[in-house]
Amino acid sequence: MSQPVFAERPQVPHTDETITVDGHLDESVWDRALVMELPYETRPGENISAPVRTEALLIYSDTHLYVGFRAYDPAPERIRAYYRARDDIFGNDLVSLTLDPYDGQRRGYQFFVNPLGVQSDLFINELAGTEDSSFEFIWESAGRLTDYGYEVEIAIPFSSLRFPASEDIMTWGLDLVRFYPRDYSRRFALSPLERGQDCYLCQVQRVDGFAGVKAGRSLEFTPEVSLGQREFPRADGEGRETERDSNLGATVQWALTPSLTLTGTVNPDFSQVAADPLELDINQPFGVQRQERRPFFQESADLFQTPMESVQTRNLVEPSDGIKLAGQLGAQAVGFFHVRDRQLNLIRPGPESAEFLRKDLPSESTALRLRRDVMENAGLGMLLTHRSAEDYENSVLSVDGLLRPSRYDTVRYQWSRSETRDRLEPQSASPREEGDARFVRYQHERRNWYLGGSHDHREPGFRADLGFMPQSGFEQNTAWAGSRWYGSGDALLDEADFRLEHRRSDTSADGQPLLRQDEAQLSLRGRWQSRLTLSAWQYEQWHAGERFDGSRRFGRVQVEPVRGLQLSAEAESGDQIDFVGLRSGESTRFAPSLTADIGRHLEVDLRYQRESLDLSAGRLFTATTKELRAAWFLGLRSHVRLISQLVDIERNSDLYPDGQGRDQYSWANQATFTWRLDPRTEFIAGYSDLRGGESRNEMELEGRRLFIKMSYAWQI
């Protein structure tokens, strides 16, 4: 894989001094730092000269990497900088740092900071082709606006990174980037990017340095306490009942080596403070997936990523304790976790729909992951998962990998075999099952065109119960091709992408048809941070032995007409199967949203969604969600957040089977105050309530809760 050619490899200097991270690059130690400018505009311009100047400074101590940015701007009053929650700063002016400590072009860290010092970070996994923003590393940042633009100061402790232990000079991959949202979202960078190459880390700069760096304090102890009181209706319907809700737990993290970490947790409070965004799952045969936000599972989650989603830790609902080992042993990445759960939450997959089951049974879940880089252009991995409870076991063995035969070609593959014993009630179709699954995906990328294909085969008895694979017993083949056009970066339209796709799916057992689908999609990017996606498809779909023919249309638009106001809307309509009554109908969905930054401290987010399904006999249902999220940020560390979510589902009981046509109305509210020093040191106090019924007039209070959560990370 090729990397950019530089005149000579820069060397990051060492210092014995400690830098105070305050956003002022005025300490004398910065005079000895490596200075690098960001000469390229890589988007929308294609490796042209950056129109504004950005200067980066790098120096390291035995325990920290220090990075400073001076971002010059001809119109500083147009800089977009807002106090926001961590990881919620995209759309602001930003500077970022990319690190590949192993220089393996497989895995990397990215750190982002806005002009006020608000952080975001993510993990790049070239093997899986993903960028995971759920990672939350501990590091320091500060920023300030100046009369010439802004300055940012960053300190990354080596204890937050995984890197080879060496007393000699090491070579790390490095990129420095500035995001400049004005008429377009412009990207300025240290490293040029070749369009059409499906590997970012293969194209970044390389720097020398970091001799003898240490992971720092090797033991971190984080006790956590949560106190609460819940009020809910009595089971006999007579009055209300109050219950104390408290939890005392602890998490210990031990850096065995600079690249290997052991984490243990006892009685953790794995509840999420902020409510998930509302998503309608009505008439969805395979359910809706939720994002993992809990720190124990976020740590090193990239190790367990595979082309088929074999590990999805949102399946673990109420863990009592867990242990995790993750990191690098030489050229081999290692991941292991074992978690005991107070509940059992699983999916029974099928070719046409899935059954979601939750039991109040103690369960245990284990995953073992090994992954190794093979030669320069390939990677190979193994994954073993096991879940067990009374009358239940599921084991899966997988082999997966990545192959890049050229800079333009990428192949990802996975083979899995599962064995399941399921005697839970309600009884599964077969108490003992076993089956194979295989997946391969090929992509060829060029600057102005691309093509690819995938093959996904899962036998009827295959189950990956620790992952999210709600469909089994099918074989699906997909092929696609597309073309791209790029503008000059100063016109109304900057980029266009047109794509054609064909998909064919059959049952894997006897080859009975499930789906035939042809789709065309057009994506446009332009001025005012605008994006437009239009797609249309025709399909033949079989369900329960019946064939349904139809077509659908989808559109999405996103635009920022003025600074601080983002507008978006989605619309979808066309033929739709009623999976409950096995009838053909027509559905429509409309989902507008608005996000407003009011001053530097207030953010308001409004979302609305309305979906309906009409049959020949009348309307089957109308589902509506309304959501308000507002946050006032007192500064970098603390904020107050209000969330209000309303769900209204009206069903035509005459068109539903008996007992399935009830209306549903719910209204949930939450208010929280959060003070956060870092991802593992925080104080949260809040209130939440839930009201529900079959209509607005029949709503009753179903529960309310007051709570306090505290945690503090000690490094020893």
C-alpha cells in the first residue's frame, strides 16, 4: 500500500517539561516543537493549496504527546464554535490529530477539538472498514478565539494509547487536519488524499520519535455510586408504590503493558442517562438496532468488529460483573470479555422475521478475539463467542479477514459456524440447531467510478446470539456500480454520485425466492453544507409463501442556510407489506428535524416523524413521534439537558387480528444536570417520568424517578 512521499521523515522532539493545557501557546517549550503546516485542501478541492494558513506544533514527554494548533482566519467573526457535549461538535470549526502508533495502516486514533476546547474522538478500523465514535479516551484539550483565528492545545497521555513498548525511536503514522465550514465544509490536511483509494491510514504522513515513552500510571480505580427513588402504580391498581433504587460498584483498569489492558467491573451501573433517540419499529420484521454507549463495552470495541455483526453488546441488559482483556501482543491483537447478566436477551432469527425474547434468567456471555496482520496487505482474525443460561446455550466460531490485492481493491470475508441448544419457553422450532454462515464483499474504487459485489449465506440453523443477526436461512447476492463527479469547490454543486444496485435473496435451505430488488440512487453535495439523496427501487418480495410486487421512493435533504441552523427532512413512500395481516398496502413516512445553536451555550433539537400504512380496506395505522432536546452548556465541564419524547400510534382495530389493534400513547420527560471531568469522572443528577395510555385523554403516570450518579477515576 502506498504512502505519500515527503522529502524526509520529520522527527518529533522530546521535552522534560510539563505543559499546562490552557489554550495559550505561549510557553517557551513550544519554541522547540516540530512545526508543520497544513498545505492541502483535500475537500472539496482535490489536493490544492489550502486558502488559509494552519500551523501545528508537536512535542512529547515521557508520558504525554503535546499538540498545538494556530488556525488563522481572514474573517474570525465567521468561526463556528459552540459549547457542546463531547462527540457532538461536528459542524463546528475543528482541528484534528490522527495517530497510527503501530504504523501498520490497520488501526488508528483520531482526536478532534473545536475552538473552545470541546473534544471528540474515534477509532479507525481499516480491517472492518469502520470509524467508531463510541470510544472515549482520557485526554486534555483547551481552545480560545483570537484576533487572527483561534488556538488549540492538546495533551494526550500515552496511557490512553496502545503502542509498541520500545526504548528506541519509533515510527508512527500521523495526519493533521482542519475542518473549515463556511460555504462548503472544507478540509485542510498535512497529507494529500487520493480519491478512489479505500484506505485512509495508508496515505498519512510518518514521523519518528517517542523513544522510551511510557504508558504512565498503570492502575486506574473508578468507584461509582447511584442513588434513586422510583414511584410506580401498585400491581393491584390501588394507589402508588415507592421504591429506593441504589447501586454501589467499581471498575478497575490495569495496563499490563503499554499495549495490553485488563479491566474488571463489579456491580456496575450500566444504565444510560440520556434517552435513546426515538425510532419507530412498527411493522419491522427484523427490529431496530441500538447504539452501544456504555463505557465498559465501548473500550476496545473495535477488536470485536467483524464483517457480519457477531458481537452486539446491547444484548447484555443488566450485567452484575464482567472482566475484559484487550490490546496487542506483538503482531497479534487480543480481545476477551466475560460478563454475567441478570437477564437473558436474545434474538431467534428466521428468513422472513425474527423473534425477540427477554427472560428473567441469569446468563453468562463470553467472547474471545484474535486478530493478526498478515504480510503488508492482509489481515486474519478469529472470534469465539458463547452464551449460556438455564436450558440454553449458543456457541459461534468465526474466521474473518481483509485482503487488499491492490490500492484500489478490497476484499472482506467471514465464515462462521454455530451450535445452539434452546429449550426456553416459548419453545423454539428446534431445541438443538447448528449451521454455517459465510460472507464476502469485494469493492473496486477509482476516482470517478466504482463497482463491487457481496455474497451473504446463512443456513437455517445458524444463530449468533451475542451479535445482531436477526435474519438466517437465506442467501443474498448483491452487485453495484457507480460513478462520481467532482466540482471545483466554488460552484453551487460540488459532488455527485450515481449508483445502481441489484439484490437477489433466496432461502438457503431450498432456494425459494425471498427478494428481487433493483435500485437507483443519486447523491449530491453542495453549498451551504447541503446534501441531497434521492433513490427509487422496484422489488418482488415473498413472505409466508405469497408474492408482493411494488416500488418505493426515498429522499433526504440536509442544509445549513445560515450559521447555527441545520435543517433536514426525510420522505419515503410506495408499496409496503403489512407483515401482521399479510396484505399489500401503501405507506408514507415524513421526518423533518431542526437543530439550532442559539449563542455559544444553547442548543435546541426538534424532531418529528409520521408514518402510515393504507390498505384497500382503509388505513391500518398512523404512528407519530415528536421529540425535543434542549441543552444549556455552562462551559466545558457542565450542562443542563431537557428531553421530551412523545409517541402516538393509532391503529384500526377492525383491520388487525384480535387483540393486536390497540392504540398507544406515551409521553416521557427527563431533566439532568451533568458535570464531567473526563469520560470516567462525572456527577449527574436528574429526574424522569413516563405517562402512557391508549390516548392523550387516558394517559396515566406509569413511573417517575429521581436519581444521582457519581464516579471518580483514580490513577495509581
